[in-house]
Amino acid sequence: MVDNKTDLEIIAVFEDSPQNSSYNFHAIASFASSVFFKNPSWSNASFETLVQFDAAIAVASIEQQIQQILDKNVDKEGQWFSFSLQPLERIHLYSAGYQNSYAQRIGDINEIRNLSFLAVLILCIACINYMNLTTARSQKRSKEVGINKTLGAKNGILVAQFYTETGLITFIAIVLGIVLAAVSVPWFNTLTGQNLDQGIIFSLPAATAFFLIWALTTLFAGSYPALYLSRFSPKSALTSAFAPGKGN
């Protein structure tokens, strides 16, 4: 019984929609039942319409025909609204500019781009800081490089060594980041009113993304230290250099 007055026959039961779905309906009824839409008019069309087109149909032509129907039935003074077509796969992230929409959990692609840019910027700053710190400690490792080269180590071996060190540090940082993210998801959901699923962090796409981030960060952050430190010559690295003058 709908609204305590209309009896309907239940012919199917569906699972709840995912938490990240734009549509979160509880019941679906046909137009033939005339339950939710008894007085159709141009001022009472409070629902969204999904249509399936032939791939050969031009969307611009359909929108033009829709506008012609609107002009035929509604005066220009009363056209405070307009109709347009949007692909189904773009509703979730590209509908922030639409008003009077009944779709829930609409995302803004610009917000995602801004947050992604901020994340990449922070990661780049961390990589540059690592380069600076490693370069600042280069004098302490110059003798290590000199001894290794004296014992026969080639530049390629030293580059691989420094890349391995960077990769290990980056791996530890990513593991700590994943743990902190998983622990912080409930608190984040409470703070923002969102409903993020912790399982996303441990999914295959996320694991692939983490691996790519680890590889690119290691390659970028370890490039300058590896190339810079491996170029030390044994003579200059093992010979103490003194500048003339007063002081220590």
C-alpha cells in the first residue's frame, strides 16, 4: 500500500543501490499505475527521464526537437527552465551545474581535479624535500661512494643502490599512508557527511594506483640523489679538502 491509500502488486525486489550511486530510490512504479503522477502538466513534471537512443541518432537534433515541443506548449515568458540531454555515464561527476535534479550524490569534476592537483603538488614538494635532504647529506656519504668505487663498483651499481634506498623509504611511507587512511575513514565520514567505503582502499584498482605512485615517486625523488652521488670521483671523495683562512 502506497501512502496508505493505493494498493500495488509487488512483482520484483531489487537490492539497495550502492552508496556511491547517484540514484537511491526505494520503489519503482510504472506510469500505468498512476500512483505518483496523477496530474501531468508542463508545471508538474517532477521526475527525471532516461531514454535509450540509437547510436546513429544525433543528440543535437533531438535537443532541437525537444525545444520545439517546449516552444509549442509553453510561452517564452514561462520558460524559466530548459531541457538538455546528458549521457548516463556523465551524470555522477558532470551534473553540478544542473538545478532541480532528483539525482543524489552528484559530484563535481572540478572539485575532484582541484583535490587531485593539490595531492600531486604535495607529493612533488615531498619529493623535492627528499632530494634536498639527500643532497645536503652528500658529504657524509662521499667517502662511502669513494670506497665503493675504489673497490670496483660501477656507476650503475651505485645508482641502483640509491634508487633502492629511495624505493624502500617510499614503500614505508605508502604503507603508513594506507594504514592512516583506513583508520581515518570513519572519522572522515563523520566530519564530511560522506559514506566512503574502507574496502576501496584495499581493492585491486587502488593497489594498482598505489604501485604506480610508488614507482613514479621513487623514480622522481631518487633521480637527482642517485645521479649526483654516483658521480663522485674516488680521489675527490677520499681526499680531505681544506680552504685557507682563519677559523675551524
